[in-house]
Amino acid sequence: MKVLGLTGGIASGKSTAADRLKELGAMVLDADRYGHRAYDKDSEGFHAVVNAFGHDIVGEDGEIDRRVLGGKVFGAPDQLKRLTDIVWPIIRELASAEIAEIREREPETVIVLEAAVLIEAEWQDLADEVWVVTVTPELARKRLMARNNFSEEQAQSRIDAQITNEERVKHADVTIANDGKQDAFRKALNAEWELLTERLKEPAGKGRTASGRKR
């Protein structure tokens, strides 16, 4: 089994990449889904977050209101770190458990773990290869303004809150640029998938560490 950690900045097209890899035969695990589970009512994560940020983040339905919580942490690095210190380990545990389950059940499967914060959360060791989708900050800003109806300042603030392409690429085994031309992006993904299928035919460990990561 091969696990690909797929990441990229906001508006980079990583979800489009995940969709294409799914079409090509991969099983996609979305870290956002684990993120939602981390806030499940009455779970360990739920109580830890409420204790940290106050009961006013709980809505009338008894669930955490993520908009209220977001208002407490966005633009406040210390508070955001406080939240991620609670939530990221839970997401990691959930992802690791599902990967192990699939490994047992379907050992020939290629898994794509799609995670925007794969690098920041240091989840790279869950993957055999890290695939990074890049987009220029200028194009990301334009996409955010069109897609989310953000002002230029709002779009730029979202971009500035993340690590840079250069920082992500330092951790990448595969880098795919998404310059907005969908045909070219699709062809690049197809080509990388073909190369992956060739690597899967190689003897285990050839040119890689025991975990599968290149060094």
C-alpha cells in the first residue's frame, strides 16, 4: 500500500487534484472530515476546546459553533496555536487509525491523505510520499476574490496566514504547479500518477527509507 500526503496552499487546487487522483484509482481521505469529528459533541476534543475557549462557543444545538470559535482564533496566533495543539493530535490519531484499517483490509490500495496543514502539523510521517500543489500568490488571491467574494485585503490575509510555497516544497517528493490551465494541470496529475505506478513496481525500499520517504 502507498500513502500520498497531498497538500497545498489555499486556492491551490489541491481538492481538484484529490478528485482527479480518486478518478485514477486512489482512495481519498480528507483531513477536514477528521477535523469535524474532532469537535463531535461530548467527545474528548469537544470538552477540551470548550474548556479552553469558553461555553459561549457552544450553540443552541449543543454543538461547537465553528464561526464563533473562528472569530476567537483568526488573527490571534497564540489562540490559534492553543486550538491546534488540541485538535491536530486528534486528527492525526483518526487519520492514522483509518490508514491502518485500510492497510489491513485493502493492502494494494493507494491512499491520498488530503490535508491543508500536512506540513504545519508534521503529519508527513503518515505518508510514503508528499505531493505539493503550488499556485502563485497572485493567482491564489484572484481565485479567492472570485470564489469567496473576498476583498483583496481579505484574500491576502488568508494567504499570509499560511506557510509559503517554498516552505512546502522543501518537504515535497512531488510538486505540481497549478497555473490555472486545467488541461495542463490534469495532464500533470496523470503523468505523476503514471510515474507512481512505475514506482510501485520497484522493490520495496529502493532509493527510500524504511518508511518509504525519500531522503
